[in-house]
Amino acid sequence: MDVFSRTFLPAAAEAGLAVQTVSRHMPVFRRCVGSGDATILVTRCSRPDRPVTGDYLLLLTHRRLVVTQQTRLLHRLRLHLNTELRELSNVTWSPDPRLQSVEMAATAIDGIRERFLIRTSHPKQVWQLDALLNHAFRTRLRVPRERVVATISDTPATARPSAFRPAPVS
């Protein structure tokens, strides 16, 4: 059993997902996620701006965010979002323990702002979800910074080593 399967199945069970739901979505997730990528979170979610478009299932790994949609009428699966975490920008989330939910938003590489609402069954799970998202997006992703490896500048004559002085010509 590979890393993805070993971590996906317990995460799906922890989220309370039915075996039928997991088995329906697993082929789509398999196509998107590598076998060596560990699952951080699997959960149902909805779109607050489009509440009647169907059910969504969100998969967060150490490298990717994958969201599938199941239509309400025909129960067809559709890949909604498949992106690497480093390609997402302006990732925000706001936990609300009173409503037992977390609203997450991110801008995909194509410039479209995606918003998802994740509901939990207990207020404590809101803070667990907040910690998972913090781990995935704040501690694991490093902002690329410019590093200075070497600079070219005039060094004073006193700072030059004596080994590089030319030998006298006789």
C-alpha cells in the first residue's frame, strides 16, 4: 500500500465519509495525486457563492489541493480544482466556532478566486482544521526570497590577499 492510500483512508474515516463516497472519488484523486504524497485533509465542502451546484469533496495533501464535484441530479463526478499548493496565492481561511465552519479562499493560477465552506460537527474540530490549514499553507510553504550568493564590488587593496599578487619579473 502506498503513502497516499495509507494516509487517505484514515483521513476519510476521520471525516466520517461513507465508503461508497470514498470509492467513487478515489479514481479521480488517484489521477491527480502521486502515490508518495501524504494526505493532510479530506472533507466535504460547499461553495458559499453557489450553494445549489452540488456536493464537493476537498483533498489536501502536502503538495496539492484537489476538489471534486458531484452533481445533485445525476450524481456525476467532475474535477473542479487540481493545483499544486505553491501555485495558489492569497490563501486565507476564517474559522468560526459559533457556526462550526471554516471558510477557505484561494486564488488559483488562472486568477479565479475559489471559496469553500467546510462545516464541522463540533466546535473543537474548527480549531483542528485551522491548525491543519496553518500547517499546510504557512509552515510548509516558504515564500521565495532573493538570496545573495556573491557580490561583485571593488575591494580595497588592503583586503586583497597577498597570494594573488603577481610575481616580480626578472
